[in-house]
Amino acid sequence: MTERRDDERLLEMLHRRNEELETLVQIGKTLTSTLDIEELSNLIIEKGNLLLKSRAWSLLLVDEYSNELIFDVVVSDVTTELKGQRLPVGEGIAGWVAKHREAVLAADVTLDPRFNDCLEQQVGFKACSVVCVPVQIQGQLLGVMQLVNGEDDEPFTHNDLTLLSAIADYIAIGISNARNFSRVRELVITDDLTGLYNARYFDDLLDVEISRAQRFDSTLSLVFIDLDFFKLVNDNHGHLVGSRMLAEIGQLLKTRIRTVDYGARYGGDEFVLILPQTSKQGAYDLVCSLREMVRNHVLLTEDGSEIRVTASFGIAAYPIDADNKIDLIRLADNMMYKVKQTTRDGVLMA
């Protein structure tokens, strides 16, 4: 009889191990399904919850600038209010795990001095058991994963800690892949010198924004910008100073336009702006402000010299001036060149 019970326990244990391995295989396959960190984390947590029953799953990511943890993903049938909240590194169990990069299993949080009851107020139930592990890859801490159960739930075990650590490794790989993809994509679509988009990506953006303006019957303005007598900056002060000037003007444009606008370096000392849902008059008002900013900008060289430049601006709007991309670009570009051929340091609308 005893042998039979032992065999049953062994079969039950083997069955559970097979379930765990199958779930981990499914989680591994999930890594190739998306490069969106939140979507990936939610998918992995969904599968992990088949093995680790918890009242609340949380993924907290490190904000390196503020030395805080941010609740990035919260999966709970009790609360979602934690999402976006911040926790100082070192505070509470999650903060301790982030600071020391060590996993914690607290079967009874009332016996753990690291526990902060602020968590109970946030999740809306009395926490009893917590398991928390670091999410890290190649020595870099990305965040922590934390599971919380209440008084009526089963306390977490060392087996849960082992499984959560394995799941955290998968999430670390997914986050790293997503961030690396984002960095590579930024390198592909941005101009190294100015930090604005490059001409190739500008072309794609303009297609998308014209299509959107057509679909929603809205207006789009396009602005071409060319620095006046920029060749003299290179000739008189050298190309390094000229590059600094381009970089600083690019940043001026980037900080002045709205988050929904797009700025690109079109080539050489020429820039272009896409202003969605903006009339020609709205574009003109913005450009007049930009013109003053460029005129008033001073670049200081190493020998103390002050260098200033001005710019010529051309504006055209879709669909008032042109109903297609090629004509819109041609018109805005022509307006800009007319300014350069006459007064320079001016603005001309189609």
C-alpha cells in the first residue's frame, strides 16, 4: 500500500514537472511573437499564471534616471491602479530585490522586516505571501517580478521561486531583444548628427501623413528650411564647427515642434518639417517663431568667437496647394529657394 502511494506521488510529481516544462517551452516560443515589451510581458505572465497562481503579478522596470521602480505591467483581478506608480529602489521587498539583486520568498510577510504595508493599501487586499525575483541579463538589472497572495491563498514555495526565476529570465531576454530592436531601428531612421529623422524615413512619414490627412479630411503643412550662407561657416571656421552648428539647429527645431510633428534633416544644411493637422497660417506662425530662434542662436567656438546663421523657409499645404506628395515637396522646396534667391532670412508660403 505504501509503495502504491509512493508511485502515485511520483507520477503526480512527474506530471507536474511535465506541465512546468511545457509551459516554459511555450514561454520560450512567446519571445518570437512580439517586440512590444508590455504585450510580451502580459503573454508570458498569462502562461506563467497556469503554474503560479497569484492574486497579483507585477513587472516593475528600473528608471535609471530617478533610481526608482515603475509598475509597468500589473495583472490582477483585484486592482490595476498600481500601473505607472513608482517605488524607490531599496523600499519594500521589491525595492530590496532591485537593490541587492537577490530573490526573496516571504511565505508570511508579517515576519519579514523588508515588507512595506503600503503595498496592501495599493492592491486592496491584505498581503500574506510574496515572491519577488530580479529581472536581469548579462549583469544589467532591468527590473523585478513580484507575485502577491492574500490570506486565503496558498503561500508561495521554493518551487514557485524557482519557476518565477526561470520566467524572469525569459522576460529579461524579451525586454533586451525589444530594446535592442528599438535602438537599431532608431539608428536606421535617424540622422546621426542632428538626432532628427533622416531623408529616407521622412519620405515614408510623409506618405503616411498624407494618407491620414486624406482619410480624415484634414490639412497637412510641409516646411522646407535651408541655412543661409552656411558654406561660409565651414570655410571660415572648419567643418567641425559647421557640424556643431547643424547639430544645434537640429536640436532647436526638435525642441520647438510639437510631439505630433516630425523634423528631418533633408541633406547638407537643409531641414524639413511635417506638421499634421496644421493649416498654412498655423505653419506660418510656427515658422516665424523658428526663424527668430535661428537668428538669435549663438554658437561659441573654442576661441570664443560667436557664430550666427539665418535660414530661409518655404511652406506648402496639403490639399490646398497640392494633392500629392511630389507636388507638395516641389512647392515647399520652390518657396524656400525663392527666399534664398531674394531676401534670405525669410518665409514664403505657396
